[in-house]
Amino acid sequence: LAKTTQPISMDSYEGQEVNITCSHNNIATNDYITWYQQFPSQGPRFIIQGYKTKVTNEVASLFIPADRKSSTLSLPRVSLSDTAVYYCLVGYNDYKLSFGAGTTVTVRA
Amino acid sequence: GAVVSQHPSWVICKSGTSVKIECRSLDFQATTMFWYRQFPKQSLMLMATSNEGSKATYEQGVEKDKFLINHASLTLSTLTVTSAHPEDSSFYICSAREPSVEAYNEQFFGPGTRLTVL
């Protein structure tokens, strides 16, 4: 499983865009990049997944450069309810998810 | 999306007693479920993989005799913490993969069970 590195924390204000960059220098050819969100005392929730270029859904966008050694999760116009821990995972295995430290995003009014 | 439930949501027990936590996939069948543990301010750590009809696979450092896992049906896995001690106090979370979901690495997580051992 490829190791990932994310910032420990990020602060933002309501209505701003939040971009969290994850480094995964040893990503394998078959690996996908997946992001999860976790609120306090809850299980994680799948946000988005991508392999290359850009992926967008109703919640977020995921930008992946050509070398795939990093990726950026973009949360548009965050609200207070987006305060959570965001985890970047890299892998191909359907079964063993390896969670790193994650990024604590705090959104302030 | 697929729903995974856990019961109980929280439990307090005395040291030395055993506690059973249930994990259910409500609207899909899961041949494989996973159990994680999360200490305060820390990330999730995979404890074991629960396989329906066979023995669970434990991660290195996890005592299989202490954390008993039973996956008796395609919708239910149980984790029993035997002879619990205060250091076992943690947030236990299960997850399952919905077979029809196309995305790799997408699992559905339960809401978690907060275990406090006095």
C-alpha cells in the first residue's frame, strides 16, 4: 500500500474553497486515489475517487496531475458542517484500506 | 447508498467482562466485513477482516483470542472483546464492501461503537 502524506490541519471560513493536497510518491500503476470524510464519533464516509486528471461529483472535485504522485481534494464553498477529518487513501486492493493521519479541516463562521 | 449499522452505539462495562458488538449490512450482502479501532485523536487502525463462513484474518499485533470475530451470515459480523480492560476502551468501527459498487476502495462504514471499560 502506497504511503500518503497530508497536512495535519487546515482552517477555513464559510463560503471559501478548501484544497487539501495529498502526496503519494510511490503510487503504483494500478492504484486509485480515494478520499474519505469522518465526523467526530462517526464512521468514515466515501467522498470521491479518481485515477487520473479530474473527477467531480456533487460533493467535491479531485485533481490528479499526470505523474499521479499527488492529488488535491477540492471542497467548494465550505460550510460549518464540512468541519471533519479528511483521509487520502491510495491503493487497488478492495479490501485493505490503510488510513493515514488525515487532515482536520476546521471551518469557521 | 448501502447502509451498515452497528449495535450498540455505546457500551460501558466493568474490567474483566466481555462485550459483543454487532455489525449489520442492512440492504446488501457482505461476504467480507472489516473491523477497525480508533483511539481519540488518532486514525483508524484495521484490526481484522471478517469472512463469512470462515475464520477471520487478524492484522499483526491484534490478539485473536481477545477479539473474537464471528461472521455467521452474509449480513452480520460480531466482534467480542473478551476480558475487557481499560486499555481496550476505544471507538470500534466496522465496514463492508457492497459488491455492486464499481469504485475500488469504496467501503461503507458503520456509525461506530464507543466502548468504555471501567
